[in-house]
Amino acid sequence: MKVIICGAGQVGWQIARHLSGEKNDVTVVDNNAELVRRAQETLDVQGVEGFASYPDVLRRAGAEDADMIIAATHSDEVNMITCQVAHAIFSVPRKIARLRAQSYLDALHSDLFRDTHLPVDVVISPEREVAEAALQRIAAPAAFDTEAFMEGRAQLLGIALDADCPVLNTPLRQLSDLFSTLRAIVVGVRREGHLFAPEPDDQLFAGDNIYVFSHTEDVKRTLDIFGKATRRQERVVVIGAGHVGLAVAQALERNADRVRVKVIERNRHRAEAAADALERTIVLHGDGMDSELLMEADIDRADAVLAVTDDDRTNLLVSVRAKQAGCKLAIALVNDPTLVPMVAALDIDAYINPRATTVSSILRHIRHGRVRTVYSIGDAEAEVIEAQVLSTSPLAGRLIREIDFPGGVLVGAVMKGQTVHRPAGTLRVEVGDVIALFAMAKDVPEVERLLQVSIDFF
């Protein structure tokens, strides 16, 4: 497949990394010559310097015979015009645009905007993706990472193992025997910074960060087994009333559990706008770093603090201060991947990486139609891929124990009809089943071969 990626920032670079690694013909376009050079030197891609919305630049990038264009520059306007030019002049079949401004996103759902026939097949909103990720973190407070699969019937849980975890030093094979009715499986382990797919005889140790694929009904039991108490979030403090913070507060207001929310916003105009948009939420104007203001927001009694300002360091420091004051759970928005290792050291419970959520969202839309969900783990180190089994797939009609999966691939679950099954070796994979696979990045091409999805992406 021939793909043009407009924007060579972190999101564009990560998408280019994925697609070029899967032997696609990828061209990266950016008006920053240094970013284009970096992409060419580190990835198997071609590069074009220039403004992505210019017809001559797109022509040099090969738009005349491109299968897809992904507009992920920092400018919404450039992204929309790029898709318009790609459609009107070059008839590019598939066009994806990243849009950040709420005004555009609201207009997309209006009849007036639809009548303009803006040629964008898929719109990706980083703010909405991050807000959804934040809500998932709050809903699963004992997990540092979580993502829903199989129409919400299964979840991927990231769990940090403490010294008091009751199943440490126990082979995973034995865990399966001890908890034979548990519909959950450990699919990934990060130990001392290294992520790997575990073998049945591997043991878990204190300090490990593990990824568990669980049936949604078994999430609480899964967390209990790994030493994580579950509790309902009744009081939440949100730091930052931008698009992400406001969206989270509005969603929590709609929550049937009647969560009490307080928002702290430094910008007066933004604080006033948030107060007008929210009904039951208390909005405080001031600096989230101010200890007195945090105490006014009852941070010491809060079940969770969500720091989602546009400054990573503020988010990290506010989270630390909140935990020191007695807040039970701290979640921070972290854009800079180099700051992520500090999260655990600072006793912050979970973090949200906007670029990772955006990359995962884009990947979901550029895979073959039979691939329903793709979730990127870490710094594009692994993926969890949910796909429907085709009649042409080597998986169809075979027992799981008979399938020759690569060493970096584990089955998380198989859904037959509306029922999610734990991946026992005697379970037969049939045509039409939905299967979730954890795959290290190097093994993704082999997974696509097994799923028979590398022929076409749309």
C-alpha cells in the first residue's frame, strides 16, 4: 500500500514507523527539513519537504497513485485542505485528518457542515481520544493502563506488581491451574524496562508491570488476585479545564454514580467558560500547583486527581503534591516520552500519552476492515490486535495449541458470537470468531499473515 503521511512530528513519525515496518510504501511530508531528514534516516521511508496542502508538494510525494493520505500536521486547517486537495486533484481513495479545534468537531456533526461534503473519511480528535482514555483510567483505578476490546466485553489491564502481591514467584502455568475459572491471561510483562511476551513457566516478581487480558466481568477478581483493591471513585479533582479536562468533567457529571467533581483552571477566561458549561461541578480559578488551592478543593479526601494541563511538568508535580496530601489515585497527562520513566519513581499511579492514544486510533482506521481494534503499547513496542477470523486465515478450524504463533505473540481471548472465551489450548478457532492477539512489534507482520489482512488495508 502506498501511503502519504503529512506531518513528521511524533504522531506522524510513529505512524510512519508502523507502516514502513510492515513493508508499505511510505512518504513523509513536512515543511521542517530537519524532521523530514530524521524520518528518512531512522525509517525506511521517502521524504518530501514542503507544505502538505500544496498540490505540487503532494504530487512530488506521489499523490497521483497513493492509496491513502494521513494529514497529521499541527494545523487543523492544513489537514483539512490537504484532504480536499488530495480528493479534488489526485482522487486519493482514503483520507484521514487529525483535528483538534472543538469548533470544527462540533461543526462536523451539523447538517450545514455535512452539506459542504468535506472529503475526510475519518476524523481523529486527540482531545477526545485522551478524554476517553482518562475516563477508562478513572474507571479502573488499580490499573496503570486499560483499553476495552470485543465490544466492551474484554479489557486489557496494565497492573504494577507490589511486594505484597499474593501470586509472586508463581509460574504462570500454575496460576492457570489455581484459578481455572478465571477468564484472564497475562500477555505481556515489563521487567527492568524490557517488555516481553511471557512463557508458561515464567514467574512474576515485585516491580514487574504486567498486561492482563481479562473478561470484563472478571476484572475485579483479576485485580484482587494480583493484589489490587478496587474501589468506586466518588470524588475527583481535575487540574486543567481545556478540551480534555472539560470533556472528562462533563462525562463524570453524566455518570450514573453521581461522582463529585471539582476543576481547577489557571486561565480565568477558560475557568469561566468551564463554569458555564458544567452544571454540578465546582470550578476553582487558580494554579493547580498552589497547595492552599488544592486543599480548598479537598484534595486530601479525593479518590482521584487527574492532571491534564498542557504542561507535562505541572501535571507531574501536581500529581505528586496531591498524593502527598492524601489523594488516593493520581493520573497525569504526559506528552514527552522521556518523562514517562519518572512516573513510577514519583509514585504517580497512571499516565496518559496523547500521542500513543492518537497513534492507536489512527491505526484502527488504516488496518484492513477485518481488524476491529489496534492498541499500541509503550513506545510502539507491542500491539494488541483484535480481528475477525477469515475463511482464508491459517487460524481457521485449528485448536489454539496447534497454531504456530511466533514467540512474541500470545492469544488474549476468543469471542464466539457474544461469548468471550479464555484461550485454552483445546479451544478451536472458527471462521467468524473474533480473536485478540498480543504481539511484539517485530511479530506484527506475521500476525497479519496469520489473519490474512496484509493484502489490503481498506
